[in-house]
Amino acid sequence: MADGFEGSLAALEERVRKLESGDVPLEDALKLFEEGVELARSCHEQLEAAEERVAALSRGTSGIEETPLPEPQD
């Protein structure tokens, strides 16, 4: 699909704009929705991978050590 996180996010935003316009035939809307779900999944996976890299490379008191990121508050 799209290339990299920013590309995936831009593609997802474009599909959302098209769906929100209300001018899309049902079959096209379903296709856009399916693509949007896949793009959202891709963005989520890329964010999780980035979070793992940051946690693995954080500097601690005894050099570089894993410092898990805090869980987001809902």
C-alpha cells in the first residue's frame, strides 16, 4: 500500500475524507473502508515497532538499557 508511517497515515486520511464526503457509491465506500482498516492496522504496527525500538535504546543510569515506555492513559 503506502510507503512508511507518514505515507500510510496520509493514505488513511485521504480515505477518511472521501468517506466523509458522502459522495461515494456503496461499493466504493466498502472498498475504501477495507483499505482504511488495513492502513490503520499498518500504522498501529509501525507505531508499536517504533515504541519497542525506543524502549530498547533508552539510556539508563548504567548506560544504554531497556526503559519501557509508560502505558497511555485512557
